[in-house]
Amino acid sequence: MYYKLNYLMTRVCFTLIMLISQLTILRCQDLYRYDWDTVQVVLTKGWNIVSLPLYFNYGKGIHKDSLFRNAVSSLFTYKGSYVPCDTLQPEIGYWIKLVKAETVQIIACPAGPIGKVPVRAGWNIIGSTNIKVLVDTITIEPAGIIISKFYYFDPDSGYMVADTIVPGKGYWVKAKSAGTIKLQDVPGGGPEPQWWPFYYDYPSWHPAGEWIASEHGDSVDADGDGRYDEYFSGVWLVHAETGEKKPLLRYASHPDWSPDGSHLVFYDGRDYQIYTVKILCLDPVRFDTNGILRLTNGGKNFFPKWSPDGEWILYQISYPMSVTGSWLVKPDGSTNIQLPTLNWYPIWSTWHPSATKILYFGVAGSMFFLDIKTNQSKFFTVIKYLDSYIYEYPKYSPEGNSIAFFSKPRVNPPALWMIDSTGSNLQKLSPDYVWKYDWSPDGTMLVFLYWVGLCPRSGSGHLWIMNIDGTGLRQLTR
């Protein structure tokens, strides 16, 4: 049969797909180069003070040789005395000597704009951010610690007082004690999200309709002093109308609500085990710290989905290979069973509205059902008209008459598509570059992640909402 594959080979393919999807998060591709942040810096012959105006490459910085073709010195930063180095890091200014003038194009994969720059007691060489900042608009935390002007270096005139902080340049400033210089407002106002393009991921709309659970990472005011001082990565709640966000569960991933909205199922990113938690209140957000229940033991577990009747939780195990596949677990953890392995090995799955069947995506766009009572499989349909190599995240609409899914064509951008419950009437639901999504409880809207690539356009990495007919498109989070 065309759709039957060797079982072992399909398991290997599934593992490779999971690995590739994770590696895709960690690298920039030339395909999206035109979306990368670019800063042009004009430098003169001789000594210059330079800086890196964005958080590049997730903390790895940039080696000087990749930026300055005419450099004839090491980089030198200042920490009470000059310290030589070879790699530029954000927030810091550096001396460098060029054998001739050049214009540097700083092009790299950013992890977000610089908002605050730390200073120590004494003289500092600080870095810049990605936009021009008037010195008069700069704020200091705590107030009053800066006891000098901001100075830049001009090869012809020496040190000059700066009225503007220019991207790519560095500046001398003296502080009487440690603190921070706030150059601009950035999302969250504190430490930058670790994976900036994935501000939000795996949205799950609460049955009551007011809030959406989603993976997210951002800074929070942990001690209640009015300052953002800690990074919170996990599941957040986002208001479906205003976009207001608030942290819920640290380290949690792939959230999914129980049918009555009283519990959330997720996997913990530290141990890859499936858990449930009882949610006591959404506004203000509270959960039962004694009611976090672990449902799995061992392996790497993903994509938990609550059955429509609340009786089961479907999830996937990707490791070890001896147990790879689809599993069912009771919400109280009392029963945990592996579903039969099939020739059409399932990669992505969802519950049928009846809660007695599971809809699978197999290979080449094939779809089929598995009856969880009889363990019998039945072919459903094939998505014939999309030149796609990835089909993911099938989800029935709340009324059960439509099935949405994500498709990544070989050539064109990814988007959401839909067929009716009979397998016909294929139609495109969303704009391009749409990935993870969920239905609204009444089935009239979709919330989704818009993501152009690791180096995104405006609005990329955020949640958007639209009506099923394509109208009312709006960005939800900022």
C-alpha cells in the first residue's frame, strides 16, 4: 500500500522531525535575511569606541573579525582598567583601532532591543541600543547616581559631550554607585526574553472564553517593588480582548484546558513529564500548589490533549523508541496505556468530538481514525491538493463539523487550513506564516502564533486573533 511504511523507519522519521523542529528554533536562515535587524555604523581611521546595539545570537556576541575588516587591535573594554577581548557583547562599549575608515553593517540574528545598560561605581564605557536616544530622555535607576556627562570620542577633537546616543557607538559615563541607565522601553521592561521570536506558543483558549493560556517568556516584578527583575518562562494567561498577560506556571509547556476549565494539563520542560494542575481563579490568577499531579513516569512526553468528555488525556512519547507513540492516561493517573502501533504511524493527533475516537495525521497527508475501545483503525481521507511536507496540529471545531490543521508547503509559507468533518471542502483559513493555534470556545474565531522566522517582522512571535471567515484580524499581544 502507498501509505504503509516500515514501522521502525517511521519511528526514526518521527524522532528526526522532532529534532529538526527544535534545531529550527536555534538558527537563522538566509531565507529570512531581509528581516534581520541591521545597524550601519560609520567609523574613522584610528581609534573608535564601538558597541553592539542589539542582543545578538542569544548571548554569544559577535567576534570582532566578523565586523571590522580593517581592525589592527584587539577590543578593549574598561572595568577599572582596560581589559582586552575579541568578542563584542551588548550593553558594553569597546575601543578598537582601524587601519582605515570603514562603514560597518551590523547584520545578525537579534534576541531583542537593549533597554537598560548596567553601570558600576566609577567610569564606565557603555553600549548603545538600536535607535538614536536623546540624552535628555535617559532615566537612571536609582536616580542621581550619574555624576558626569556622556562623552564620545572624536579622533580630531578628542572627548566631546554627547547629546544623542547613536546605535553602534560607545560612551564614557561616570557613576557614584552601581545602577542602570534606561535607554528605551522594551517589552516587559526588564530582562529580555530568552527566545525572543517565540514570545508566545501553543495557545489554548479557556472554555469560558475570556482568557487564553499560552507558552511565553518575559520579565516580571518578582518582589513587588515595581521593577521588572526576574525572567519567567512557562505558561501565561492572555486576556482574549485586551491582550493583558500574567504569569501562571513556570517551566510549563503545551497547555490544554480540561473541558470544564477547572484544570490545565501540561508537560514540564525540565523533566518532560505530563502534569495536571487545578486552577482556582483566573483573575486574579491562582492555582492549587498542592494540586499539581504528575501523570507520567519516564521518557519524553509531549502534546497532552484532554478528551471532550474529560475522561482521558492523549499524549505522545518520543523517547525511548521502545515506547514511542500515542498514549492515554486518566486525569488522576490511575490508568496509563499505550495505543496500538500502526503501519500508518501517527505523528500528530487529536480527539474526535465523540471522545471514543482519535484522528491521526499519518504520512503524506493521510488521515485516519483509531477507535480507543476496539483499537481498530479506519482510513479517513488524504489531503491531496497541498504540496506540503508537514501537516500538524489537527483540531476539531467546537461544534465538530470542521477540522483545522497546520500545513507547511515545500515552497510557500505555512498557514492554517480546514476541511469539513467528511474530509471535503478544503480551504485556507489564515494569512501566511501562521503556526500554532486554537479555536475559540464558540468556534467563531481562531487565536494563532504569527511567526515569520527566527528574525521576525513586526508582530512576529505574537498571538493574533481573527474570525473564521478571515475578518477582524488583529494583533492580540505586544
